[in-house]
Amino acid sequence: MTHPQDLSLRQQADAIRHGDISAREMLDATLLRLKERDNDINSTPVVFDELSQAQISQAPAGPLFGVPITVKDMYALPWRAARNGTTYNLIPASASGAYRNLRDAGVIVIGIANQHELGIGTTGVYSAYGPMANPWNPLNCAGGSSGGSAAGVAARIVGGSLASDSGGSTRLPSSFCGVVGIKLTYGAVPYDGYFGAATTFSAPGIVARDGGDARLLTAALLQRPLPQQSGSGLRVGVVRDPFWNDVQPEVHEACENALALAGWKAIDLKIENLELAGAAFLGRLIAEAGIPSREVLSSVSAPTRALLLAGLLTSARFVPRADRVRAAVRYSLASAFDSVDFLAWPTAPATAPSLEEPWVTLPSGRVPVDVPNVRQASLANLTGIPGVSIPVGLDASQMPIGLQLLGPWGSEARLLDAVEHMERASDRRFVNLTPPLAR
Amino acid sequence: MSNFEEWASATFRHEEIDFDATDLALVELIYGGALHQLEMLDRIDLDAFPARGIDLRHAPKAS
């Protein structure tokens, strides 16, 4: 008999609705699988055994009634403060806006998804709960900052997870772990009880195993329907430099092949002032990161502390200039979206590096993976647009590769149309790839 | 002590932040890299980049 967590999230919801399995049986099977599988990857270090049982009796009969998910440590829950990957209660316990929307759809929150401490990192190496590992190879990074969300979904521990994305934090770990990760348009969900409320970059995100599951969870999170349409015949803007040129050859090839498979019309595109976007992102990010309390600062890893301290030294003169560039890039993007439906380039420039030495070798040289990861991801955060990472194959070492699609503001439904079209065009051979841990 | 170390140390002490030599070395590396990128913003022509309102939830209104 198929384990309930080997079903898609849609199938889980249907099975419960039709009485093929009870919400309690679903939960028990999920908690058992978590205990069996999570030792190697540390995706869900905090588990709500009894509280999740209690949630079932209170859950409304929504479209996701009884479906277990995890929630990143950036969101306050009624019974737990948000800790942002630290040991400190940083946002008091409350029903955060994102949690309320998912709760109203009937989900059961079984635990806290691990994350890179304070959300400042794309590797998942540093967390108060310990590093999170990749289900495809536990010696490699799961990614970050939402590494626990992506690893748990890839390992078939849960069918979906509430993540967040301030500089690729949903899309990058999804690429590393071979799952679908969508960053929502900025401000599309209530931000109360969410760390993203303190920045102009962060947006909630959803991690799921395929486009259909991502659509179901995203619709619940947005509290609006996301009607499915054909994803064929779309026009895709390809920005070669640096997003396609400075990536590992296997990543380039897999993403190129996937685009060809989808049959979309590819248009080479230049985005005006794009060369300044990274600096604008950095200028704003440093200003907004701020400095946490002395207690928290002394508790985090040396690299994270150094990032925060470097911010303390940085002149505020860059902020108004960063905003001028930000406004200009937004106009350039809006203009680009007059001629294409979305933009496409590799989500991450390389597959997941080792936990021990999270560096990657690219055509431009050997660098810490955070630097090119943020370069590939941050345009969406700078401008507020949504984006999604889709699995498009494996490299020679059997690590997943992700293709990123970025669409105009509010285009979540269209992006998911594209994801599902890609799945059909590839006979689901990428999205059905299963990590060794889940076989 | 280099000029950077003196400046950074004084700033951190003023902020009552504990730090050590490892912190200073890492901060210098990160700060140097960030500054190199941020200085691109010093060179923009302000007339070509007017200050405009930004509503991240929506596409910018046509100007």
C-alpha cells in the first residue's frame, strides 16, 4: 500500500475528503515517517506531536483539511514564537497572517521547518537546530534560508511547507533539493507575525513537490483562486549575462534543454540598468538587516555575525541611491514584461555544494555559493515580482538542477501554468525524480 | 592595527558589541567586498535616476 506521504498533496486532500484515510491516520503516518527519515537531514527539528493532534479537531473543512505541512521558523504560531533559526523568541506567539490563511484552508502544522539562522544565508549550514542536509546527498547543503522546507518536501516527509524568500530563500533550496518553490509577489499575504514585515524584500513562499500541489497551497496562502490555464505558447525572456553565462555547464545545459522541451518562444533580452540591480539590492539589504539584540548577536555563527557587523559599518548614503536604482529597474522590468510573459534563467548557478565547504566553481572562478546564488535570485526581491524554481534534471553527481521563471507582479497563476506545462512537456520525468532517502 | 581595524573596533566598542580578532578579519573581508559593489551607486547620474515612489506590490505606474 502506498504511504500517504508518497501521495501528492492534492491526493492527500482528496483521500481525506473522500474518507479513504482519516486526518488522524494521515497525521500518524506523517509523524512516523518524520521520525524515520529526518535524522539524516534535520529538516524539521521541532515537532508538534500532541498539538498537531489537537489541530485536527479544530481544523475547518477547507480544501486542505487534515493535510500536514511544516512552517518555517520565521512565522509566529498561536502556540510558538518565531525564532528565525535562533534559540530566542523573536516574534511572540500569535496567529501570523500567513498561518491564518493556511489554517483556514484546514492544514495541520506538524512542526517547524529548519532554516539558516536569521534567514541570512543560502546554504542552511548555520542554524540553532544544527545544519540541514540535502536528501539527495546528506553531505551536501539543503540550501537556505528555507532549507528545512525544501529538504522535508523532497524527502517525502510532508507534501508542502510554508517558506519565505528575501533573497532567493524559497527558490534556491528548492533548486538544490529538486522540488518546486514559489516566491509570492511582495505584500500579497498579510505580514503580521512574519519576519518579512521588517524588510522591503521578503515575501512568503511555498515549497511543494509539483506545480499542482504548489497551486493548491499558494491559492490557500493568497486566499484567492488561481485558475489553471494552458502554459503553452508563452514567450520567455532570456537574459544571458550574467544569469546564463556564469553558471556550471551542466546547469546551463539542463535549463536550456528544459526550455526547448517546453516549446516556448525564447527571446534574448536586455534589461536596462540590470548591472546596478545587485548593488541596489545590497544597499537596501544591509540597511534593513540591522543589528539584533546583543544576546542574539553573540549566539549566531561567526560568518553571520560578521555580515551583520559589516552592515553596521556601511554608510547610509547608499540607501537613497539604491532606491533610485530600484525604481528604475522596476520600470525596466515592467517594460520587459510588455514583450515577454516571463523571464527564465537557472535558479542557482551550481548544484548543492558540500556542507563542509559550501563553495562552487563557476566560469568566473571559485566563490562562496552565497554570492552567485543571491545574484541569480535577488532581482525578484528587489522589484517585488514573483518567481518559481522548477526541477529540470540532475547533474553527473545526481544532484538536482532548477530553472527559475520570474513573472510580472501578481502573476502566480501564470507561473504555475508554466510549471505544469513543463511537467507535461517532460512527461513528469524531472518532477518525479526521487532522492535516495525517499526511495 | 590597520586603519580599518581601528575604525571598526571603535565603532563596535561604541555600540557595546563584543568582538574578537576573527570577527574583525571576517568583517573586513565582507565589508571590502560589499563596499566595492556599493560604490557603483556613487557613480550613477542622479538626473538619469529620479527619485520615484515604489509600491512593491504592483507594477510601476506608467510615467
